[in-house]
Amino acid sequence: MTVLLQLINGVQVGAIYALVALGYSMVYGIIKLINFAHGDIIMVGAYVVWFLMARLLFPAWAAVILAIAFCACLGMAIEKIAYKPLRNSPRISLLITAIGISFLLQNLAQVIFTANPRMFTNVFPGSIRLGGSTLSVATLVTIVVSVLLMAGLSFLVNRTKIGRAMRAVSEDKATAELMGINVNNTISFTFALGSGLAAVAAVLYCCSYSQINPTMGSMLGLKAFVAAVLGGIGSIPGAMVGGFIIGIAESFTKGYISSKLADAVVFGILILVLLIKPVGILGRGKREKV
């Protein structure tokens, strides 16, 4: 039973990592950018929900919907203002800009909300009995919601018109534009979708870890980035697989070895996989003609 609970906890955390990793993979797949500000959008989503519920007394469902909309708009605004003007610049310029946006969001949050941690109310209270152990409702909701969202995203990318446009822009932006695809709108939609998923991940994460602060997205975003690279950066199925592997490895390390070594094990797995298969578990190397 203890092993089962550790596995469930690992799947819960891994589902959150997978949701965040999807944002990294989609953005990288479409414009080859590592959006290091993505983790801080999670923080923004958490603060929006907290402010609406704690200060304006919104019901939980309304706060979550508004947070998703706010983060989606924020993601599009960041892309339009910070990334679009540098789209034809060297990648290092985009990378430095993403890091700058990350610090900007963190410092704005400190100015507005101060650096003091805030308590986040669990929007999925309660627990259920599983054998001789207790399992929180938040854990079950996290797993179910994450799996449904990942399935929905896979359907959108593979079976819808906008999904085909995303794949076309990812493959070749110039040719996609010649075929009548609005590249700018497709990229904006990708940022909005990834940022909306980040807001959902923020709510699910905060239901289990009840404190929020301006730097909460840094380590969460970094681990999700590790999950994306582990699964194969740019691959949506890879982001899912990488997220679950990282979550389960972290859970079992904390449960059976030491909580102090959890991060070391996570990054050790990444190094090992990259040494064996640099493109990640489900990543595919591309040949370039010279």
C-alpha cells in the first residue's frame, strides 16, 4: 500500500510537470524558443486565483476560469511585445529576453504582493479512504484533469484545423505562410494555449502545496523544462512521458531515500538519458542538408 501511495503521489506531481512541460514543448516546437518565463506564468496564475478568491470573494470556479483567461492573454502579450520583434534575431537574443521577462514577472509580483508567502485555499477539499490509507480529493482531481487536458491537447494538435496549422508552422514557417496559414495568429494561439495550461497547473499544484510566493514558478518551471527535455523537447507525447517519469522518480526518492536527494536524482536522470539519447526519449533527430 505504501508503494501504491508513493506511485499515486508521483503520478500527481508528474501530471503537473507534464502540463507545464507541454507549454515548453509547444513553444519550442513552433518557434524554437526555450521560454524560461513560462514558469513565472504559473506563479501569476496562482496569484490571480488567490486574489480573486481571498480579496474579491469570487467562487473557485469563476476564479479559475478568469485566471486561465488572464494567463492566456498574458502569454500572447509577452509573445507580441517581447518575442515577435526578435523572431529573426539570433536565438541567444530570444533566450536572454525570456530570462529578462522571468525576472520582470517575479519582481512585479514582489512589488504588488510583497515577498511574504500567501496561503492558498484548497479548492478541492476532502479525502477518501484507499485501503488503510487516506487519499486527498485534490490528488485524484489533479490526475483526472491532467489526463483529460493532455488527451484534449493531443486531439487538438492531431485532429483539428488549428492543430494542423501549428504542425505546419513548426515544420516550415515560410512554406506554411505560402499555403495561406496565418503564422502570427498560430504562434499567438500556441502561447495562449500553453499559458492557459500553466494556469491550470498552478491551481492543481497549489491545492497540494498551499503556499504561494513570487519565486514559486522557478523550480517548478525548471523541473517541467527537465521533463520536456527528457521526453524530447518539441514532442507533446514526450513532454507527458517526461513529466510522469520525473514525478514518479521524485516521489520514490523522497519516500525511500531522502527528500534532500530528490532534485539530484531528477537531474541525474536527465543527464543519464541525454548521454544515452541526446534528443530525449521520444525526440527525433533532424538531418540537415549542407
